[in-house]
Amino acid sequence: MLASCAGIEHFDALENITPADFDRVFTVNTRGQLFTVQHAVAHMRASGRIVLTSSVSARRAVFGHTLYAASKAAVEAMVLNLSAELGRRGITINAIAPGGTATDMAAEHAASYQHPDLATTVPMSQWETTHGALRRLAQPDEIAAGYAFLASDDASYMTGRTLLVDGGYF
């Protein structure tokens, strides 16, 4: 079983993104997960489980979040395409796309998720109350439950998919 929770944030306007920014974000968020899978698969048997980390940002527009979102969308494409190859070996591969989660990373970047024309910023915990059906941030153990499900026999017929664990993000 492999669970890869790799991810670093990046916020900046298009005109400010550098090749170094691109390399840093894609190296951790995408390249790192690809080569981790490659290494793990070499040691896996049939019925192996792989769970990678994407983000709701791969499916939602946020100002200045293009680089991060693209790196996570690439993870979802990787999962979809590797499912055919790994399925022949009896290995499933899926991803989790977490929504806002009560972590240090979310707290650090909360203001960046808000529209830049807003006069004031609000803490991420308040912002989530207007952008999610459950009206709160996830706790890390709630996101971990998604990983546990995809790693379990209960998900044995699920592969190539991205599970949104986002509290009904809208």
C-alpha cells in the first residue's frame, strides 16, 4: 500500500510565475508522486493499493492558483492513465482531492483563497462557512478516512478515480 500526501502551495499572478516556481511546484506535487509510484509498484503484488493526493483546486478557479492547480490536475490525469497499466497487475490507483482542511498550510494561505478585490480578509474557518455544505473546515482525520477507504478492500473495484473529500464545496 502506498499513500502519497505530497503537496506544496503556490500563489502568484501569471506574469510573476518563473521557471523555478514551476519546477519547484511540479517537482513536489507531480514528479515526486509519479516516481514514488514507480518505486512502490516495483515492490507491490496483486491487490496493492495506491492513493495519491490531488486537491479541489484542480477543479475550482482561484486567483493566482494556476500553478498549484495544474500540478494537482496532472496528478488526477496520472491516476486515470496509470489505472489501466496497473490494473493489469491487480493494483488499484486513486487520488484524494481534499477541500479546506484545518492545517497550518491552510491557515498560512487562507487570505490567498479569497477574491483579491475584497476589502477585508477573513480567516479560512469563516470563509469555509460560506463555501461548503458542511460549513466548516475538515479535520485532518476526516481526510485520512478517505485514504483509509481507498486503501481498504471496500474500494477493491475502484481505480483511476479521484475522491472528493471536500465537505460539499461549492
